[in-house]
Amino acid sequence: MSGDGSQYVGQQILGAGLVIAIDGPSGAGKSTIARLSAAELGTNFLDTGAMYRALTWYALRQGADLNDPSALAMLAYSIPMQVEAFAHAPRILIEGRDVTRLLRGEEVNRAVSQVSAVPGVREQMIARQRQIIQAAKASGRGIVAEGRDITTVVAPDADVKILLTASPQVREQRRARQQGAGSDSVAARDFADSQVNNFTTPAPGVELLDSSDLDEQETMEAVVAIVGRAFQARQG
Ligand code: DC
């Protein structure tokens, strides 16, 4: 349960179609925090990392050559992927099959940075992400979208932009708890991903939220408070 404050923000923004963009490095807790915040605010939720993971899963399954950027870009264009952006049950379907639970395995972890670094792949994924965000905005429901380049590239005109960080030690601990120690090095993936997006320093208009000393509930409430303040400022 949450405090009255965050429920109140949810009521205030009802029907406003707010777009809330959250970026941050691996292990900062983005997915969990974005999903909890979306559920609290009553908006949709988009995990863009899961889209890159789904494409990677599909490429591996198709036996695609991960060193061939045009083959990967072609797959990104043609992948029969459906993204369901509901905060209470977010799902990704490929050819009608729910693959959500298959996306955090060892093989996908290892390959996803390489796949998501291909410019042609990003172009296709970003176009799909913008469609999902636009639809949520137009419906009045709004959306919390999280990833690495949401505040800067996918939705730089979002109503609220947050960079969610935590110290490297805390992020390493959280990943280890999630996946079993050593299965996915935060430092290695940070390095690979930072070759593509600069998500460690906030761009102008982006609010920095350091969750090192906060638990999930506190971090979610901090996000909701930022949304509340931004909404009030917008109302003048
Ligand atoms: O957040 P995650 O660990 O599920 O992300 C999986 C990979 O996708 C990660 O290596 C970085 C990449 N990614 C990206 O390049 N751009 C995004 N908007 C989201 C994720």
C-alpha cells in the first residue's frame, strides 16, 4: 500500500495522457520502479529493454548472424512482436507466443548489448516505442516508459524525465539478488551499453533520482512525487 500522497497524484493526472520517461544504467531498478510507479499512477508501462531482449531472443532462435548488422536490422523490421503495455501484466508476444519469461536468460544477457548497438535495430525499435507511447498519450491513459535513451531520443518531449541511478555496488548487489551472483556483470554491461547511449549524466530537463539508500517503495514514491510536482507546475 502507498501513502495518500501518491494515490492523490494518480487521481490528479487521470486522463491527462502524461508521458513519463525514466532512463538509467543496468541494475538501477528501472523496470521494477517504472512498473510500480505506472501501477500507482494508473498509466501504462513500457520496458524498452524487454523489446531489445525479445528481438535478441528471436535472432538467436532464428540462428541469425549476430555479426551481420543488416540481417539484424531486417529482423527488427519484420519481427512479429506484440507489446502489451499494461502495468499490471506487461507482456511481449512473438508470433502470438508469450515470451516475457524467456527474456532474462543467460544467452539473451550475453547477446543483447551487441544486438541493441546496431543502428538499424535501434531505428526500428525506437519507431515501435514511439508508436506505443503516442497511443498511450492519445488515449489519455499516459505511460511510464523506461530504458536508456527515452529521455534523450525516444521521447525527449516527455512531460516528466527522470534519470534513475544507484551506486555501482548497490546495482551489482541488486542484480545478483535478481539473477544469482555473477550471471550478468553490471560493470561489463554498463560499459557495452555506454558505447551507445550516455545515460549516466542527466540531460537538461532531466531530474536525477539516486536510489542507493531507498527501497523499492520509497523510490516509487519519489518518482510519483516528481510526477506530481511536474504536473502541478504544468497546470501553472
Ligand atoms: O534494461 P535491460 O537490462 O532489460 O536492457 C537490455 C539491453 O537493451 C541493455 O543491454 C541495453 C539495451 N537497451 C537499449 O540499448 N536501449 C533501451 N532503451 C533499453 C535497453
